Amino acid sequence: MTELKNDRLLRALLRQPVDVTPVWIMRQAGRYLPEYRAVRDKAGDFMTLCMTPELACEVTLQPLRRFPLDAAILFSDILTIPDAMGLGLYFTEGEGPRFKKPVRTVADVNALSVPDPEVDLGYVMDTVRLARRELAGSVPLIGFAGSPWTLATYMVEGGGGKDFAHVKSMMFDQPLLMHRLLDVLARAVIAYLNAQVAAGAQALMVFDTWGGVLTPRDYREFSLRYMEQIVRGLTREHEGRRVPVILFTKNGGQWLETMADSGADALGIDWTTDIGDARARVGKRAALQGNMDPSMLYASAERIRQEVGTVLASYGQGSGHVFNLGHGIHQHVDPEKVAVVVDAVHELSRPYHQG
Amino acid sequence: MTELKNDRLLRALLRQPVDVTPVWIMRQAGRYLPEYRAVRDKAGDFMTLCMTPELACEVTLQPLRRFPLDAAILFSDILTIPDAMGLGLYFTEGEGPRFKKPVRTVADVNALSVPDPEVDLGYVMDTVRLARRELAGSVPLIGFAGSPWTLATYMVEGGGGKDFAHVKSMMFDQPLLMHRLLDVLARAVIAYLNAQVAAGAQALMVFDTWGGVLTPRDYREFSLRYMEQIVRGLTREHEGRRVPVILFTKNGGQWLETMADSGADALGIDWTTDIGDARARVGKRAALQGNMDPSMLYASAERIRQEVGTVLASYGQGSGHVFNLGHGIHQHVDPEKVAVVVDAVHELSRPYHQG
């Protein structure tokens, strides 16, 4: 494998010294980029884009051509696993993801098994291999998966529900069944992420989009517990380097202390928590990734620079911070605003890494 | 005025001794009740229902006929104030509230003035008077308003936005203009709530539905600050009794300590915070209202009873707790589940109020 030229991301995730704070943007390969929309149109639909390695690799690389980002992230979707389990994923205009066969009964759960990543999700592994080769060691490639709880919400609701009626009744009234579902999902995520590492992913992120709709007790029992299982099951060394793992629970700011005990190297945080407070609470147990309000990108360049400075100052001196937004970039943002963020992070963070 | 027969709510909000924990349910007058849907159909549309005091009073009272709730809450909408300011509120099927004239410019903000509650919002005051008379002292009547920040989000977005692009760019790039808008809204809310008290409301609640989409700093500066202004401006004594004020910021669990210093008598909390932890953090500064996961009402009666017990046990011994859901009741819930909650609260809470 080629030598990694820019390893700031990997170093910061492990709280090792860096020259400047690394930065990448959640959904950096996405609809706000006209070149992404062109490839998406060429593919015809979103799933075809995900399932065609050449196109998925192309959109993975697009933001790197525009901005001096410190990482690439695999272009894919968190719902590839349930799709590979045979649930029949499709996307409807304006309504988001849907499954032809939702998981509602004991029989539905019993019918699920762990997909073989190279057989059933080979298109993802091909994308990882292709992107890794094309990156040629310029920056590390991040692989990812959805958390078991988050995948379960989509699978039981049959899509992106609003009040989580089905998945929460299963959790409340049939907790053992829910645990069986979450266990098979955790094992599937472990196999999937380890295959991504074998294929070339150099850091991993678990997106727990819906952990924040739970009570603290249910979060620990039905979401965090399975992310801990995943962390324990992952390949943590590959090609002679540590493979850092990031956990991100949207709206999980109240639970950072317990998340920090999960064994993950880093925690993603959204913008409703002050990153300086988060650092004080988490201490040396984990690095932090985040956390500028994504809506800040609707503001002027001057205001954005100022806010980048505020987030960096709040984190303070030393390594252990990967700059990012607190959630995925919105689709109507002007791409030029991303350039403002990336440049400001690199320029304004230098003093925090001296001495 | 008639003597109040059941004053548990008022006493618990002021942390005075009670026999059992009082309970009411956010959106208890609403779509999950068939008799509500019948009146709504008769009215033709939602705004006509709000603006017809006889019908609004009728739906206010409906849940009290079914369940031994400890409070009634005025049936109305938080957007009556911007409507009275001339923005032209209307509701679209499935898309929620919209304004014909969003607030986007300096001129738009300058054109706003504080509505006279008895003149411009007389239909609300008539509903309060009517409901208070019909309740005949059975339980107290809660009046309410939206928080200035929450009202501003709808007014600037022109409806229920998803990514808050317009309101947040105004906040980030034109903070002084945003402060002017929030100040006129705070003054309007004060006049509106004080008029509700004069008309008969015996407790007040401020709904900060969208404070939780802000950073901690922006929450303090653009939401909490104006709720503090409101608390300072309210009539706190009427008819020889204290009129308690409840502040509720959805997703505000991280900020309870600062909210507790607002001067409000009680804080509403959603289910993402453990109510026992919240009590430890807030101490004697405020009572707490909440906080069962609304989705628990999709579970079986036994599971619901168990969860009511868990929430009561977490709050623990003594007064200062008003039982509620952590958010409004979902529209597809079976009304019988509300009976389960109310009975369980009254029955299971007794031991916590002895000795």
C-alpha cells in the first residue's frame, strides 16, 4: 500500500500531535455539489449510484478535488445492510427510504441472517478498493455503517418513520425480540466494517442517527450496548496502523460520559453541546469530532470564519479534535462556503498545536 | 370566582404538598380523540376551530369528560400571535402551518407591533373565559404561548422549516435585527399571557419547541433570554393565588441548570433526560413536568403502568412533580391508553407523598 501523505485525521482521532486540526464534512459527497447531481442524474437513481462502484468512487472523490479536506468518506448508504438482508430497499421522491418487507414479527426477525460482505455487499467493497486506489495515499478513507438501533428503526417502521410507533412498541412489549434483531444487526455491522477495513478503509464511523429519540435507559440498553459490541468486534489494527473508530449519536450530547466508556477512539457531537464542555466531560477517554451548526453555512464568509474560530477556541489547546459540522451538510448550501470552513480550520487552528 | 376543587397542579408546580402526583397530557385535546375529530370536521378547518370560542371551549373540555385529569389546557395554537400581527396564518394538509407574509427584511420586522389581546386575539380570551366558566372550579385552566424564538422560526421561515435556513441566517448575519424581532415577540407574549390570566387562566406554559436546534450559546442569547423577559413581565398573582409559569424547551435537557435560573416555577422536560437526574440538577429552584416517552402509549397497558411507576420512582419522594408525557400525545394513540396513564399516576404516586 502507498504511504499515507496526510495522516492528520488518524493522528487526531488517536489524540496524537498534529500540525493543524484536520477537517472533513459529513455528507461532503452530496447534493450541494453540482458535479454530484450530474453523476446522480447519470446513474438514474440513488441506489444505482450506490451500487455502481465507478460512480460511487467518483462522487467519493469529488469534494477532495475542490477542497483540501483531510479525509474522504466512502459514498454509500447506511441501509445497504438491511437491503442485503433481503428487505428490498427503495427510495421514493421526497419521502426517503422505504422497505418492501418491513420487520414486524418473530418470523420476520428469525428470517434475518448476517450478509457475507464480499458476496452480498461486494459493490461496497469494490467502491472502497477503488476509492482507496484512486486516493493514492493523499488522505485516509473513512468507512461507515449505521448503528443497530438506527437500522432497526428503518427496518421495523418500513422506512423513515416520524413517531417510531412500530419499533418502539416492539422495544417496549417484546424486548427479547428487539434484542435478537439488534444482535443480528450488530454482527452484520461488525462483518461489514471489518470487510471495509480489509478492502482499504483506514478509519470507521458508526452513525447512530436515531439513538437520540430514546430515554437514557433505553439508549444504553438498545443502542449503546450494541455499538459497544461492534467496537469490541472490530479490526483495530491494519497495515501496521491503528484503525480508529468514531461513534456518533445525533442528539446524544447528554450521554457523552457513557459513550466515552464504549472503547471507541472518538465521539462525534452535534452542535447542541459546547465542544469545550464535552472535552471536559470526556477527558482523555476519547477524541471529539464536530461540531459547527450546519446552518452556519447559510451565513456570510466572515461570520463562518468567526464561528470556526469559536469552535476551535472552545476545544482549546492540543490534539484530539477533528473539525466537522454537527450533522450532514444541507443540500442548499453554496459549495464555496465549504472552502471557507476548510481554509479557516487549517489557518486558525495552527496556534492550538504549538508548544 | 368559584373555589378550585382540585388544586394539585398548582400546588405541585409550586412544590407544595399534594396527596397524589397531578397529571395532564400535552395535546390532551386533540386528534387522538374521535369527539375532537368530529368537532374539527364540523368547524371545517383548524383555524376556524381555534377562532370559534364555543368550539374551542368544547374541545378543551372533552378530555376532562373521559379522564380524571388534574388540569385543562386552553385549546389554541402557538401561531395566533403572528397571525394577529398580520402575517396571514393558514394550514395546508400534511404540510402544517404557513404564513402568507414571512418576515425576512428590516422593513418586515419594523412593520410588526404588539397586538392588543382583547381586540386582536379576543377569540382566545373568550375561549379562556368560557372554558373557565364551564370548568366551574373542577380543575385549573392552563394558558399558553409559544416562545419568541419558536414564533420567530415560523415567521421567518414562513412555516415549519426543516433546516432553519432563513431564521438562522438572520440570527447569524443580522443579530440586531433578530433581537428586535424577538423583543417585539416577547412583549406580545407578555401582553397575551397576562390577558389570559385576566380572563381566567390559572397557570401558564411557554412552549419553546425549537430552542433545541440551537447551540448552547445561541439558546441562551436568542431563546432563553426572551423567556426570562417574559417571566419577569407576567402577572404572578391573581384572584389571591400564585399563577405558576412552566417553561418547556424540547430537546433542552442539557440546559436545565440555566433554565432553572429563569425565575420560572417549573420546567417541562422531554424523555431524553432522566427525571431523577433532572431533579438533582435543578434542586429546589423549580418543579418539573414530564416526562414519559409519548411512544410508550403504543405499548400494552401493563407496560405503560410499569413505566409510569419507573418515572414516579425516578422523581422520588415529595412534591414538585407534574406527570406528563415528554411531548404531545401522538394522533394514532388509543384513547384508552390515556386512562391507563392517569389512573396509574394517581394510584402509584400515593406512597411518594406520605410522611
